[in-house]
Amino acid sequence: MGLLDKLFGGKEKPRADFSKVQSGASSTAPAPAAPTASKRTYTVVSGDSLSKIAKREYGDAQKWTIIYEANRDKISNPDLIHPGQVLTIPSA
Amino acid sequence: MTRRYWTAAACALTLLTAGACNRDARDTGAGTGTGTATTTPANTVSAGEIRLGNAIGADKRVTNESDDFRPTETIYASVATTGIAPNANLVARWTYQDGQVVSTDSITIAPNSAEYTEFHISNPGGFPAGDYKLEVFMNGQSVGTKDFDVE
């Protein structure tokens, strides 16, 4: 606001509105490769349960669902796993 | 393997005897038997020219270079990069003459060679007339600015 505007009560010029600006970017270069999630496997032994494995792998028995979800193709009943089953252990 | 070993050893011996041990060849371990060292490009990428215009081609290069635009034009910036890197982050910050940020855009690329990256802005209601600036950053470092006008 100029001095004359201040003296004579002029209005401040409104700020430009860029709220509707559309923008983007693209490149001839490829995008970086997505990091692959680290996975391990664990072979079930007698006496194991998903919560026991979760406790051992993640330090938290409540995280058994992570193992269950990663192994839905192998586990029909989460309360029933069998010795010798090879389970995928995703990173928590 | 054995043949390569003996070839490299012979090369090294020849170079040492001639008193002209090639530092690059020693560093890269890439003795070819001809005394020519091959260097593997490091994971480095650098930005080159920044060009502005109102159109780009499929190669992401500006086809109609300009630094004066009409309010409803789409403004394109093409940034050349050279080098190889598993990832490089490019940011374009567009600002108005009063310092207002018009737009900030970011893209992460994995350049393999000479590449072009385009940024663009448009305003359906039209850009206010005035002076603008584009500043491009690569991995957090400013790599160039371009001034332009909207009339």
C-alpha cells in the first residue's frame, strides 16, 4: 500500500488468485523402481500358532493378522496351522 | 577368467614398465589389453538447460520457445538432465512477482542417459499479467531459474 493510499484511505490491491492453477510434470526418464517389500518365510513347527509366530517375529502377538493376511492362500482357519507349512512373514 | 586375469596382468606390467601407469585403468580395474580405461558412469545426474514455451513434443522438449505468454496459455518448462541415477528428484517452483507461489511440482525420475522432464502450469481463469519466475531444484539444490512474463 502506497503512502497516498494510506493518507487517503485507498484500498490495498487484492492478491492474485492462483487457487485454480493446474499443473503437472512428466519425463522421458522412467520412474524409479518401486522398492520391493522384504519378505521372509517361516516353517511351522509343532505347537506353533499365528500369535506365537507373530510374537516371535514382531514382538507383538496381536500382529498375527499380518501373517494371516499374507498367507490367506495357505491358511483357511487362522486357528489351525500345520507343522511343515511354510508361511510368508511380511515386514511389519 | 584366467585369460582375463593374465591379460590384465600383462597390461599392468606393460604400463608399469613404460612408466605410464594409467590411474583410471587402475581405479576401474577395467584393463582391456589396449591400455584404454573404461569408466562406468557414477550414480550422478546433473541438470542442464531450462527452456520455456507454450508447447512441447513427445520428447518433452519445448517446441515453441518463449518467455512471454498470454494469460490462458499453458506454460511449459523443459529441463534437460544428463547422467544416470537410481532416482533424482526434480522440483519446479513457479512464483509471481509479489513472491506468491503459483505452483510447486515434483517428480522423481531414474534417468538412464540424456533425459528431458517437463513441468507445466495453466490457469483456466487466466494468469494475472505480470512477471513470473520459475526455479528448478534437483535433489534439493537449485539448478536454475527462468523469468517470464504474462501480458
